Amino acid sequence: MSTAAHSPPDAARQIQFLRKVQRILEEGHFTATYKFALVHALADLAVQYGDDSGGPLHLPVRAIAERFVELYWRQVAPWPAIEMGTARPPVLAQNTGRQAAVVRMVREARSDFGDRLDRLRARDGEWEALATSVDQTIRKMPLFKLQKVGREPADEFLYPHRLKGRGADATIELRPGIAFCFRTFHPLVLDLVRGSWIRFIRKLNPELLGERTDLGEFLFGAQRSTLEAVRVPLADLQDGSCFYCHRELGRQVHVDHFIPWSRYPVDLGHNFVVAHDRCNSAKSDHLSALRHLENWGLRNEKYSYELPRIFRETGTANDISLSRGITRWAYRQVEDRKGLVWVKGRQLIPLESGWEELIDAA
């Protein structure tokens, strides 16, 4: 938990944070993609578990390890190399030498469970074994090497190089202001991390990748199988009508991320709604106006039993409290910068007050 006896960092400290993160990504020594995954995980977990008080934040190393599994789960899928004529499409290299240990571990688990990470999570023994192995690797490799650049002493600006607690209860402590910065600049940090990650993988796999331009989508895009799995049951739940305009869906049915994927790229079931292609396209990367936010909350409340059942049957990750937290963070970002939200068509309006109460009721 974050402490309340702090205040958000001033503009100078926020800029300093961005410069230091950028320096890690540009000048840090990389033999594998672990450091990219670690910064990504810290940013994501700051959104999930942090607040905007400016206080420190204790993050379990186990939570970081589980986020590593989620990030690499998509990336260890075979790269589609049809044009190369390979009988068995290869997995992209993510290490300068032998394939990175975490990638090997996740790849082995995926070979047993395919796209269904939820099935692995349901197998307590196997999930615990994988999470523990990744946890141990993180402690040995990137956790205490991330903040070292060149031959300079490590600048421990993100967190001190020591753990609090032992075993599965061990945590790192993000310094005061760091969780706030990760939350405030989450989209920018992810852009920096993913751009560096993509460039690094391109260097490791030049012959395999060639000039393919869809690497980013392959590594970080939404799981299309997940979206397709929930499309019909959610449409049935909405009585065949568009979530936004309430007209009959017809044939052009899209699964929309209520909090846009571009703002927080995690597929959680309660964040999915179905909509017309035109409403989905018009909404684009905007947050929805309060009328839609209220409907989202009412839907989650009305179908509080049906939705988890649908997500369980379709293998869709879901956690309503986590979805509320991410939604609250996203709307806070818009409010802080006095941004606009989407109503319909091309209509955008300032975010009205009362959004927090609607999220609390969701």
C-alpha cells in the first residue's frame, strides 16, 4: 500500500524520472529482454496497486514474476514464418546467446496449455512452480541490474537494491513519487519500453523477421482468440444491441475495450463490451462519457454472476476490482489534463464530475 504522508513529485522530478527511464532503455547493457519486461511490469503494477498520493509502493516480487509470465505468454507463440517454408515455425530469440530462461519456461508451459493461460492458473501446482521459477530468475538477473548503466554505480532511483520480507512474501519498495510517475506517464513509458523491446528483438532475429512490420502487434497486441470467444455471449447478454447506441447489432459486431487497449493494454473480461463497427471506430482511443460509464457499471452489477461464468467458460481473465482500479486511473488521467470524452459519432465533451461514484458502483 502507498502511504498518505507524501505529496506528488513536482514537474522537475517528473521530467527527471522520464529522463532516467529513457537512459536505462537506451544506454543500459542488455543481453536479454528482461529489463524491458521489468520496466513494463513495474509500470503496469503501479497502475494496478498504486495511487496518486506520491507515496512509496511495496510490490511483491511474485506479482512482478506473474506479470512476466503474462507478457511473455503471447511472445513465445511460434512466429508465423510461412514464407520461409519451415515445417515448425520458430520462437523469436530474446537473448544474445541461448534463449532466455524465462522464455524457455513460459514456452514449455504454453506447449501444454496453448493460448489458455487461465487453464494453467487453475492448476495450482503447475502455476506455483512456474511463478516460483520466474520469481527466482528475476531476483538473480534483472531486478538488481536494471538501474545500472555502463560502469557507473547503480542509480537506485526506482527502488533500493534490497528486498523486504522473504520467500513468496518478498517485496521491493518503489521510492516516493515513482508509482505516481509510472501511473501518470504509463502510456509514454510503455511506448518507450515497447519501441526498445521491438528494436532489440529485430537485431536478434534479422533473418527470421526480414522487413515484417507487424512485429509490434505480434508481441503486444490483444489476443484475438480472447476477443472472438466473448463476442457471442456478450452480444446475447446485451440482447443483441450495441452497448453505446443501443441499436440492433446486425452483422458488424466488434468487441470493444471499454478502457481502450491503447491506454492500458491488458485483456480483462469486465472491460469488454460489444458494439457496432461504426461506434467502435468513432470511439477509437477515447474514454466514454458518463452515460456510457454508468451503463458499464449497471451492466457489471446486473450480471455479476453471469459475467464471471462467461469469462470462466471462455478462458478470459477477469477481476472486477482490478477493472475498477484501472478504470478509475484512466478517468483520473483525463480529468487531470482536462481532456475530452466520447459521446457518439464525432461528439467529444469535457469529462463531467461524478465519474468516481459511478465507478465505485460498478
